[in-house]
Amino acid sequence: EVLLAESGGGLVEPGGSLTLSCAASGFPFKRSAISWIRLAPGKGLEWVATQYNGVNETYYADSVKGRFTVSTDNTKNTLYLQMHSLKAEDAAKYYCAKDHEPARPGEHSGSYWPSQYDYEFWGRGTRVTVSS
């Protein structure tokens, strides 16, 4: 059974930092592509970043580039999203999702607004609130 479990969300002040985790199981983590996607109130799904573990490449949306960093711990099958300089517009529910195979590194860049069907499996999400 494939499981993706996000954690680490919470309340943070503008300009603050937060790190989200995505614990994965049930599929070959080291060879898979896993994405972070967020859903803000009143908006559609927004692609944030994708980590292509098989080739160790990471791609970011323009809206978070330079502020967010993806990292992995292959010993724990866990993906992280380090978020810095958070803004009010970063407030959303953050999901990690496994890309369909075969993954295509660089498929998404700039801005991308996916549908739920663009990913094979989804976690339940963790909420990030940015407010003073």
C-alpha cells in the first residue's frame, strides 16, 4: 500500500520559516519523483516543487524559487520542504504527491496548476498559516 504522510504544518509569522515532512512508503522512493503541491483558500492546486530522486534533480515554481528548498533522507524515505521568508500568499494546505511513471525531469517549471489526476498518489496534506 502506498502511503504519503505530511507533517510539520502550523502557524508562522510573515518572514518566518517552517519545514514540512513527507514520509513515504509502498513504492521505490529512491527512484521516484515526488512533488509538493499546495491549495490555498479560494484558489486551485498550485505546483510548488518536484524532486526527481532517480536523477537527483529538483525543480521549483517561480513563486517559491529562492525561498523554498526540497531535501530528502533516503534512509527514512522522507522528503522535506524547507520554507523561508514566508509570505501571506504561501498560506495553504501543502500536499506531497507521487508523480506518475515514467517521471520526466523538468516537465514543470515556472508556474503550473495541476489537477488531482496529474499525480498517482496523494497525502492528506498539512496546513500552513502565515499570519502575525
